[in-house]
Amino acid sequence: MLTHVIDEELQLVLLEPHHAAEFFAVIDANRAHLHPWMIWLEGTNSPEDTLAFIRSNLADVAAERDMALALRYRDQFVGMIGAHDKKHKTKSCDIGYWLAHDMQGRGIVTRAVKAFIHLLFNDYGFQRLTIRCAPHNKRSRAIPERLGFTQEGTLRRIALMLGDTPNAPPQLTDLVMYSLLDYEYHRLPWSQQPDTTINIGD
Amino acid sequence: MLTHVIDEELQLVLLEPHHAAEFFAVIDANRAHLHPWMIWLEGTNSPEDTLAFIRSNLADVAAERDMALALRYRDQFVGMIGAHDKKHKTKSCDIGYWLAHDMQGRGIVTRAVKAFIHLLFNDYGFQRLTIRCAPHNKRSRAIPERLGFTQEGTLRRIALMLGDTPNAPPQLTDLVMYSLLDYEYHRLPWSQQPDTTINIGD
Amino acid sequence: MLTHVIDEELQLVLLEPHHAAEFFAVIDANRAHLHPWMIWLEGTNSPEDTLAFIRSNLADVAAERDMALALRYRDQFVGMIGAHDKKHKTKSCDIGYWLAHDMQGRGIVTRAVKAFIHLLFNDYGFQRLTIRCAPHNKRSRAIPERLGFTQEGTLRRIALMLGDTPNAPPQLTDLVMYSLLDYEYHRLPWSQQPDTTINIGD
Amino acid sequence: MLTHVIDEELQLVLLEPHHAAEFFAVIDANRAHLHPWMIWLEGTNSPEDTLAFIRSNLADVAAERDMALALRYRDQFVGMIGAHDKKHKTKSCDIGYWLAHDMQGRGIVTRAVKAFIHLLFNDYGFQRLTIRCAPHNKRSRAIPERLGFTQEGTLRRIALMLGDTPNAPPQLTDLVMYSLLDYEYHRLPWSQQPDTTINIGD
Amino acid sequence: MLTHVIDEELQLVLLEPHHAAEFFAVIDANRAHLHPWMIWLEGTNSPEDTLAFIRSNLADVAAERDMALALRYRDQFVGMIGAHDKKHKTKSCDIGYWLAHDMQGRGIVTRAVKAFIHLLFNDYGFQRLTIRCAPHNKRSRAIPERLGFTQEGTLRRIALMLGDTPNAPPQLTDLVMYSLLDYEYHRLPWSQQPDTTINIGD
Amino acid sequence: MLTHVIDEELQLVLLEPHHAAEFFAVIDANRAHLHPWMIWLEGTNSPEDTLAFIRSNLADVAAERDMALALRYRDQFVGMIGAHDKKHKTKSCDIGYWLAHDMQGRGIVTRAVKAFIHLLFNDYGFQRLTIRCAPHNKRSRAIPERLGFTQEGTLRRIALMLGDTPNAPPQLTDLVMYSLLDYEYHRLPWSQQPDTTINIGD
């Protein structure tokens, strides 16, 4: 398994085809929890759909387009984090994430987002990272606010979310735009934390 | 020549390969004026470069990606307007434009942007249009403000502009984000103006 | 709408996806009239088929292959004109056209073919244009004969036309070949007519 | 070597990459003879150019597009014959050929064209074959006339031939169009000649 | 028909689309005989399947990948021979073949393999040829042993063969690896036999 | 960094573009040591070459073709291991590896090959793994022999190795073929060793 090791409990995993069934089961168990924010739920109804996503994501990673990594906590898949809308010329990208319902409250997302930000600034050379959250999704907004992001404004009717009922069409929602620039990151206390990859048993 | 007719003086033209030399001459005569906002100036140094752009734009138009149209005023090319970053799922896109220096002050851009907005909402079915301007580019910001757009915030270090001197590297600049939604547009007085295409001599 | 303006009444339109339903309706109302000459009728049975044609034509135009333009007369689609079999090395192509049944007798095709020939010789640089007609299609043959084309011969069993009954297979037909060369065109009185694009209200 | 055997002396050969040097030598020795009819001479200046042609022709044959076969006479390459402009819908194609200068006068081309016509009608199912010759190329015109083709007319300025001097640009030439239809072929005495492939030693 | 002529009775034929029905009939008549060695039998159930194979093989030949040629004996298709796993860098490939049941005992395969080896070493420049046979397929193993190949070893569970019953899954089988190197070939008496292509009536 | 963790000291790393310079330096420092076995040394003369390899390998991994992973020992790159010639139908592939000169004698390759074999049998579902070594490369042959592979035979002149001097052409070498089948693996004592990925600090 190819992983970015955060600590003994938590890793970011590059999903491969043989993970499809196991990862789909996590998604399937969290449908109600992920609704209505995760528009891709509509097209994810079987392990084959997850297999197709995994293959597509590997091709994206290979081409330095989007990069999604699974969250693995105590040897179980519990969510996902990804870099989207990469603009290589302006060195910016957008971070998205989700966590299984029964894993909330353990600081998993905060730890994962921090580690992912280390990667994006230090290894991949990005200069501007954004996180976009629905205005009333307080749990999600807490992440960028806690990590020192700046709120830039609210983009109106910019993203799709699932309809309230199974047959309802997707709806457009506003998103609050948060950003963190490279020089801001380097002034944040948590940016100095060494990359703990591997030498975790010390 | 394939045109969207705004009025007897002003048209939007779909550039074709045989326009390359004529259109390049307009760009070349406006280098100082377009600097530093037009990052593509760096790669536009001959009619062949403009020819390559024209072919690329035609392929984009055919595939319903970006669409750039030349501004033609009194039988001369004087600038350009385009729809970029089209998101077909959320029905949004971003409008950009430039005008030759000696054509300023005649209301050309305002007329062209209005006509283009009519097309984007009425013919192409977009629901959210944006215009992004550098904070201190007052002439450019006047357009969305005059047309009833809403200022949503300032995206920091989001776009490239050319360096101050010929050999200086491009620099990142902030952009103020303005948007206009379809239902807002329909309430604006100028949206009711009939599409004057063709029956212009009446 | 992107048009080549012939005069206040008549324009050539580059069809875009949002025109599919309106243009299909014209085709569908003219099935009996277009039969048996228009072999593509067989594959045009819904607005989706016309949409596919429109997308294919846009890709062809972008790549400087075939170019079909709709005839628009008094704000209605009434037919089509196109350049086919473009040979860029020998600078030759073949012109085809059709007109709705109830629009015949107004000189629409003659005006459209003249304007299209202006474009092909003057803007696109072709040197040889051909029109090919079934031997007994007198109405169609009258066009190249009236415009000064030269009859070169009859190509035998060179094109498909639809069978007489719905289930009959397509049949091969002869075509009379007419051509007009660039230096012949420039000696024709009607070639001197200025391109009226846009300044039509004067 | 993959061949269509006409008789003990003469075969049609599907060129493969290892034939490039040998076949280029024949072309190179016939430059003056093939000028000005063979426009591709301009781009054939080394065995590598012939190798590229061979690979391109193999890909065309595999895709049922053009098919060129070398003439091999008494174990030497002496020319080429090909089917071009295949139209699978109307089952028509055009035949072209050339012969080395010092092989003229032995009936090689007539034998090769007959055998190729057998293949095109009987094995590949074409229904209309054409041969196009420059008006004043009497030697070339004698072939279709002798084989029972019908002269349909003269297409004006339809093909390129090389300029008279090395630096002169290519020029457009007229071509006389000859055709032979399947039912005409079957009435010709020479069409009844059995396909002699292989059992040639009897 | 494009053939490599071995002698008056036997040729190697490059299959083309119009051979699909005739060649499929031979396969279909030999299903029991070819089972279980020919894993591709599973996917060959109609002339259309053979047509798809023929097109795929032509594309492979054109790209200098695999090359399969049909065995034609006394004007009938009776089997196939092919070069697979071509490694152009190391100039090696693997030879496979099959023969119709009622054609066994006439030396057809031996003659065909010899002729094919001549082609592969002399025309295509390979330096190492292999033949791989199932350990208990004595008839197949007799070919490389008779032709002077060296047995290198047995590769275990390296190839698929069909299951014993129609619904049984394919099974893995061992293969004995035989090879013949170019310098070994040139010392074999039968390598000096002249290539008889064409001049077979002498 | 995406890694398969073997233990605290040793990991297998999926190289990404930002590793190019660091990894090239290891190759460059081991040229004499890797010569003549590593034929790709010829084409690896700058960090850009390594960058191209990294991108190509990522595309291969994404498409489930070849998969190469770097060996990382005590936070330094020290070699590479890879799965090549994957045959998904027969579930077999070939393992290759190299180690930096000054890292020999610490059991790194044995540990890495074991871990890689665990992955290939348990995660990827292969059923036959091979290791091929030059006959006189005793150090390399010791690996499969120590791990319980079976020697199947010697494939003659099957692989390229670099010439003895800088300008000498590559030469063909024999390779001894070793294989390990899935059921053999499961009977080996070392196959029972738990996959230590991640929970390495315990």
C-alpha cells in the first residue's frame, strides 16, 4: 500500500484497484452523512463505480492533475482528501475532504489537512491553497479558520449539492472562499512541525 | 465573415485563419497599452502566433470550451471579448475583454459586454457570469459596476501579470471578483433590450 | 448568433448546439421535398441527430475541413449551403445546398450561392469550385448554369440517393460536374459586387 | 515477400520496411522520367522518405484506405500501382500507376492494371473505377482506352504537377476522367481471364 | 490475394477482410481439434469475430507488431502461422502455428515453419526465434526438435489453455521453451535452401 | 511522499516529479557499478531524463502496466525495484532491482524483494513471479535462490547489456530464468511474515 504516513494512527493512501470494494463500503455506509455535499454520490452506487474513480484518480495523479488520497485511520479507510483545480501557472489549488460519520471528533481531518498542506507547499511547490465551504456548514468552515486561512468572500451559486429528496435535481449553493498563501503558511507555528514521514517509531 | 451583429458600427467576429495578419497588427500596436494585464502578450510575437491562437480558439468554440470573439468597429478589429473557465455543470463562466488604446471613450466595451452577456444568458443558458479585475484597474472595474454586477470579494495572488521590464518574470496579482446571476440579470433594465442582430437597418 | 450577412433578409448562420431543435424542425417539414437527393435524411430523425451534426460541423469548420452554413431568411432557418471535399493542396472544393420547399422562387439560393462563392474565392483563397447536380434535376442545374460555371462532363454512378420507397436501399446516380475557376470568376460581372457584410443599413 | 502473383514474370508486392532502400533506388533512377507527373517526388529524397511512405501505406492498407502495391518484374522492382480516393459508400476508387523508364514497351502496365482491376472488382467489391490522365499524356491515356474505360470529361485544374525547373512551384493541370463500371467490366472479354494467382507453373 | 509463395501447393496468405467467412469456416470445423490449445477459440464464434481479428492483425502487421499469416494449401485455407511477442531491441520473437485436422501428415507445418523462419531471419532480421509447446503435446514438440532448435527449459504455468468442459475456466499450463539463434540457423543444412518465392514454375 | 513501508529503515517509494534531481544523483554516482547490466543507463544523462522516466512510470502504474518503486533507506534513495512484463491474463510478471554500490551487504535487496513479493502475490493477485539473472552475476542470482525460487532454464541471447567501452554497441546476453508460483510462496516460511506497513513503531 502506498501511503503518506502522518503518524502511527493516520495515513494518506493512494488508492489502487484492489481497494475498490473496501473503500466503496465506507462511502456506502456514509451516504446520509455525506448528503447533500458530495455531488459524486449520485454516480457512486457499486464497487465498480469506485474502481472507475480509482483508475481515473491514478491517471490524474500521473498527469499532475487532481490528486485524491484516502484517509486511513487505525487500518481502516475513513475518508478522503484531495487537491483539485490545480493551476500550475499560478501555483494554486483547492483542497476538499470528507470524513466518515463515526470518526468525527478525533481531530482526524485537522491532522490530515495539515499534513496535506505541508505536502502541497513543501513538496509540490504550490503558492496559494484554497478551501471552499458552504456558508452554513460550520463544522467544515472550522477547519480553514482554525488553520489560519483568510476568508476572501462568498462566491454565489458556484457549486452543486444534491437535492433534498432522491429524485430532486441538484441545486446550486454558495461557497465561502478561504485561502492560505505560501508566505502566510511559513509564518504559522504549525508549519514548522517536521515532516514525520516514516521515522515515526522513534 | 462570421459575426454577431450588435449594431451598424460594432460586431463580434469569430476569427478565422485568414484574419491572422490583420488581427496581429492590432495586438502589436497595443503592446504598451495591454501590458501588464495580458499575460498572453509574451507568446504573441508574430502573425503565426495569432494564427495558432485562432485555430486553438476555433477548436475550443467547436468543443464548447472557451469562446473568444474579436471586436470589430467600423470595419476594423479593435479588441476582443471572451468567455473562459466555462463550467457546464454549474452553468458559470468568466468574461474577459480588451480594447485598443485609441478606441477608448466611445462605449465600445460596454456595448460589447452587454451584447455578450445577452448571448451567454439567453442563447447559451449560463446562470452565473463573472468578471475579475485587478484592484487598481479602475477603468476595467467600472464595467461590471456599471452593469449591475455584485462584488463578491478579492481573490489574492490568483492571476499572472507581466513583469515591469522585458526580462522580469510574471508576477501574481489579486483580482476582485464580480458576479451577475441569471435572475439578477433579468431584473436589470438593459436586459430587456431586444437582440438587434441583423434587422439593424430598420 | 454568428452570421455572414448577405442583406437585410438573408444570412448564412454557423449553427451552434442551441439551434438543434429549431433547425431539425425545418428538415423534418421538408422530408418529402428533399427526398431522394439528401442521403443524410436517413440518419436525421430527431433533434439529437441534428445536434450531433452541428457538433460535427463545428469540429470540421475548426479544422478547415467541410463547412456548412444554414440559410436564414427573415429570421427563419430555410436551408443550408456547404463547402465539401476541400482539397487544400489544389485549392478546390465542392458546393452543395438545399432550400425549404415553401421558400422556392425568391432567389434565395442564387443569392446565397453567390455570397458563398465570394467567400470561397476572396476570403478562403480557393481556385476551383464545383457544383455537381443529378442530370434530370433541372432546378438545381439552373444555378451553376446561370452563374457562369462550365459543364465538364457527367460522372457516372458517383453518388448515392435514397431509394424510392422507405425500405428500398440507396441507389447510385450520375452527377453532372460544373466548375468555376478563379480567373473565370473575376471576369464575371457579379463578382464585382461589394461584400455587403454588416453595412447593410446604409 | 507478400505478393499478388500475376504470372511468372510479374507480381504486385506489398512493400515492407526492409524494401525501402531497394525501392528508393528505383525511384531515384527515374526522377527525370517521372517528372513532372509524380508530385510526391519532391518529398522523396532518401531511403528514409521511402521507408516513411511504406509505413504510411501499410497503415492505409490495414485501415482499408489507399492501397499501393509495387510492380516486381523478373525479381526487380519496376514501378507501382495503387487504389486511391476510396469511397466505401459508393464503392468507387481511382487507379494510379507508374513504370520505370527502361521497362516500357513490354506490356507490364497493361498486365498490372488488368490484374489490379480484377482484384478491385472481384475481391474488394468496387463498382466504379476511374483512371485520370493529363490530356497530353498519350502513353498514359492509352491504358484506359485500350481496357474499355469510358471517357467522362475533363476536370480542369484539378491536380498538381511539378514545375518545369527545380525551384518552380507546382502547377495545376487538367485531368481527363475515364471510368469503368462493374457491369461494363463483366462484359469485357478480358474480365473472364481466370485469376492465375499461384497455380502458375501448370 | 497477398501471399508468400512457398511452392505450388503451399502459400502463406495475409488475410484481408473479404476472407473472413472462408477462414472462419476452417476454424469452426476444427474446434474439437484445436481445443484446448487455442485460447482464442473462446472469442471466435462468428465470421464477424474473424473479421475483427483480421483487421486487428492487419493493424499489427502495419505497425510491425504481431504478424499472422494463413496457411493456404491447394487453394484452401488450412491453418495459420504467426510471429508473436516481437522484441525489436533484442531481435527476438516467438512462432506459433496450427493446422486443420484433416491436413495432418503431409508435412505442411514443417514446410510452413521453415519458410517462415527464412523470412524472420533473412528478411526481418531477427536473431532469436522461439517455439513454445505444452510438455505433452508431442506432435507440436516434434517440429522444433526436427528443425534443430535447442530446448532451454520448461516455463511453469505460463500460458492459458481452455478448460476441459465448455463452462470450465481456462487453466494455466507449462510450456517447454525451444530457441534457434541466427548463427545456429545459418549452420543448418535446410537454411541454405533458396527462397523459392515466385519462380516456382521453373 | 507515497511509500510502502517495510520497516523503520527501509521503504519503497513511488517517485514523483519533484524527486528527479535527488534520484538522478544516485544513478549518476553508480554508473560504473550498474554497468553493464542496466541498459537504460545510456539514456539517463540528466535530471530531465530521470524526470521523463518518473512521469512515464507514473503513467504505467496508473494503467497497471510496469511499476517501479525506489528503495529508500535511512532517508536516502539507494536503488529501485520493479515489476515488468505484467501479463494480466496469466497473472505473471518479472521482478528487477538494483542497489547503490555502497549500500551492499546490509540485506536491503533481500528485504525489499520479499516485501515486493508480498505485495505482488497478496495485494495484486499475481500467480507467477520471475527473476532473471545473467549466468555469471552471482550476487544477483543469490537472491532468487535464497528466497526459494525454482530455476527453470537459461534463455539464450535474450537481453541487452551495455558494451564494454563507451562507444561499443549493446550486446546480447543469456539470462537464467527463476520462478516462484503462488502455491509455492504460501508454503515458504517467510511468506507468513505479517505485512508490517505502518504499524512499525509498535
